[in-house]
Amino acid sequence: MGFRDFLSTVSEEISEAVFPSNIYCIICGSLIDRSRPYSLCDKCAAQMHWITDGTCDKCGKALPDTYRGIDAEGKRLCYDCMTREHYFTRGWSCLTYGLHEREMMMDIKYNSKGYIAGKMGDVMFDRMRPAIEEAVTDGLIPFDAVIPVPVSRRRLVKRGYNQSELMARRFLQQWKKTAAAPLCPKLETKVLLRRKETVMLRSMNPEERRLALHDAFAVRSGMRNRIEGKSILLIDDIYTTGATADACSKVLLEEGAASVCLLTLCSGGNRRPKEE
């Protein structure tokens, strides 16, 4: 076990001691019984905007039943993916980013509630489990490596953890408990680095986000062999325009990755672009 893995394990054990699983709701703190999925009370679980069917075939955003965005190949795409090419091959998402999800992400990022990220890793695995099992049934290896989107050094020091890495670790822990355990990919936390600090992106339009993230990511020197010719699952917390996912995917592909797929906890709604 590496030093970072050791620290992660210790952190999880401390979090479990302070906030035991399935005793309190991880969102509101209400008492719950151990049967509650993801340590959520009924009220908080009902307020979450779960994504099930009806998603964009490219990025994984939820699409309303009335939406009829179909491309020339017959794929059902969101407004954004109809007009913009992405570097990743396919995306999946678990929740639509609404008010309740925003409050949860604020707790994870700014209120030292990293234990919530672990439970959300369970959500992410359950979202991907059908696709993983289908691939295994067909004799395919779903992914060779899982890479969480890195945060800047300043934010890592201030926050104490990378929430996407916590989700990725829990995601793989759940994978290893299934019959597909022999095909569980390797977690790669050192391959991709964030080499420049960026301002908050939420107030920017898609083009401004892409410019802000230009050259923001890189593959570490000497790490190319860990991704060359391999299929990568990139894990991030929030997907809106895809600027971060594209910036990471582009770098990974340029350094030799065979393909990059994307798994996000939350994604924005299917909003029509503003007219020029």
C-alpha cells in the first residue's frame, strides 16, 4: 500500500468513527436505519434528481421525454453535444445538478464533509454497474484504468482531499466486491496533474471555460506508459459544458490513451444555447 493509499484508508476510518455509516443521513444528519441506501434519509433521497433512463448518448445528461434531439447517426444528443465535438467517447452521470445537489457539493468541497464523497462513490458504481456487467458478459474489459480529475495543489492543501479521487476510490472498492473483480481497473492518481490554478468557471460561458483551461492539465513526465494504448475512465464531480472533461481527455489521448470515457456524479440540465 502506497503512502497516499494509507492516508486515504486512515481518513476513511476516522470519518467512519466520527460519522458512522447508515446511522445518520449524510445530508441532513437525521437518524436513519441501516437499510437506507447511500446513508440518505427518505426525504433527502426523494429530493435528489436521480438520472436513470433518457440520457444524452454522448455526455450522459438527463433528457426530458419530450426532447427530440437526434443526430444523423440516430443518437439522442443534448443541445450542447449536438453543436460541439467532445474528446471523450462516452459519458455517464448520476444526478442532475439542482439545488439539493449543489448544497451537497458545497458541503463536500467547502465544509470538510469528504465522507459524503465516499457514499457518492457508491452511487457512481451503481450507475455504472449495468454497463460493466454487460461488457464482462461480452468478454470485454470495461476499462484499463480509472483517473480522477485532479485539483490544484492550493485547493488540495486547503481542502485536504480531492473529492473526485475519494469518489473514484470508493467506486473501485465497490467494483472489487462483485463477480467482475478480476477485471477491476487500476486507480491512477499520479498520471494526470493540474499544472495551473484556474478561476471559478461557473460564471463563464463555454468558450471562456475552454480558454481558461487551456494547458491546465498534463500527463506527468515518465507516466505515459501507464495510459498508452489503454481505455481510461475519467471521474469528476460535476459536468456542465464539458470543458474540464475535454481538457483532460485531450491530454490523455495525445499522450497515447486508446480512449477516454467519462463518469460524473452530477451534470447540468439540457439547456438550449442562447441565440447570438
